[in-house]
Amino acid sequence: MHLNSENITRFAPSPTGHLHLGHILSMAFVYGIAEKQNAKVLLRIEDHDKERCKEEYVESILKDIEWLGLLPNNWDDIQTKGKEHLYRQSFRTERYKKALAELNLTGETYHCHCSRAEILSRTNALSSKNEELYYDGLCRTENFQSGLVRMVMPSKELVFMDGIQGKCIQNPSMQCGDMLLVDRMQNYTYNFAVVVDDIYDKINVIIRGVDLLSCTARQNYLRDKLGSVEVPLFFHHPLILDSQGQKLSKRLKSTGIASLREAGMKPAEVLGLAFHQAGIIESIQPIDKSKLSPLCQVALP
Ligand code: GLU
């Protein structure tokens, strides 16, 4: 545990759409748990995916955050030095390049030429069982000099503690196979960029939706390979699901915060709605931003 030391967590939205209630719930957990953990909150814009991220969404995320009044500790920096100054993945390319060069020295990375269709044709059964693409390591011994970049995953179970989910055991070599670090478009992938950023930003408390739980062991493995000795505390919180049991998604155009605001809702009402839709409170009621912590019901490890 990191009690009393400098604890730092983050809210890390990707600007691929407007913020929706799912993000509001996530922010509520970030701020509620940060208070219990005595942690600073950093806002980091995760725009590593050049094809899907848009500037208009960065603007709208900042506007929604300001309206909600859940301001991160780097808010003043973002306001005074410009939103692109820090804490933004598209401005960190040099850092990712350097981290990848370090990883390449371990001899555990390799280039891959397999397309998604080719991988699926070989590993369809396991990929559908795992609900993610499973890569079988075919290019490991090819010695290609360009293409996608993957990292060899060890064939073993990795263990970590989660403050909400308890003890977790994952074997990335059976989940995703060799992890993708750089994709076909030469974008650094989510897993790679987030780990490099978390190390650089000294993040030691990670609070995010349970949909990202399955990535955690592989991220810890990568973190270790990048020489970070500290394993963060994790809290993977529940999600708001739609009537089909699916996660709300920006791409499916779930109710944006702007439309709730324009309909006259107040920030406390939007927070209450998010907790209600996640099944955490029974009736819809306003939740003041200073009262988030008890609702997060965290079982500390
Ligand atoms: N950028 C990711 C998202 O918007 C969150 C990443 C993380 O918390 O690790 O889903």
C-alpha cells in the first residue's frame, strides 16, 4: 500500500467521442477513491490513436469536466500552458519511441506481418472464447525488420491485487498471446502507451472500469520490463450497462453529458444518475461531488 506517500492517480479519457454517463461514473470513482487514498488526480488525454481521436472531442471533454466541477490537480497547468502542453499522448511520441527502443534491447519484441483476418483464420476458436484476438506467435522466429511490433508474453499465471475485485490471476499468453505494441498504422497501442505514461506520470493508483481488468497483468508485465519496480494499486469499478448488458460506448452515441446539461440537469443530478444507472443507488438522487467516497464502497487490500 502507498498510504501517506505521494499517491497519484489519473482520469484518462480517449477523445474518440463525447463523454457519456459511463465516463461520469468513472470520474466519480477516480475522485472518490483518490480521496480515500490521499491521491492527486491527473487528467491525461489518451489520443494515441490518430485515426479515431478528434480535436473537437478534446474540447468537449475539457468543457464537460469544467462543468462537472471535478477538476484534476493538473487543471491549472492545462489552462495556462495550453491543453496540448503536457499529459497528452499525441505529444509524447519521443517518449514512446525511447521506451520501445529500451524494450527492443531485451530481445523480447519482434515484428509481425499477420493481418487480423489471417490471425482469426488460425485462432478463431480461442479468440472467440477469450473475446479478444489471440495471437499465436507465428512471426516470432521470422526476424522481420518492419511491420507491427509484438512482445513475447511468458507462459505463466501473473497475480495482482485489486481493491474492488480482490486477488486476480491472469495468463496473458493464453488471453491475447504476444501483446501488440505498435499496430498496422504504426500507432502505439493502448496497452503500450498507457504503461509508458503511467510510469512517466508516476501513477501508483489506477482506477478504471472493470472492462479493462483483463489487460492488467499484461500491463504489469510490460511495466516490469520497462524497469518500473512499483506495482500500482488497482481499482476496477463496475460499469453502466445498457438494456442488452453491453457497456455504454461513445461510438454508439450514448447520451452525452452536453445533452443532459442542455436539458437543465445539474452536475450533482448527473452524478446521481450515473450511480443509479450502475445499480449503486436505488433511487435517482443528486450526489454532491464531496460525497463520492462512501459510494465507491471500496474494500481496501
Ligand atoms: N483511455 C482509456 C479509455 O478511455 C482508459 C485507459 C485506462 O484507464 O487505462 O477507456
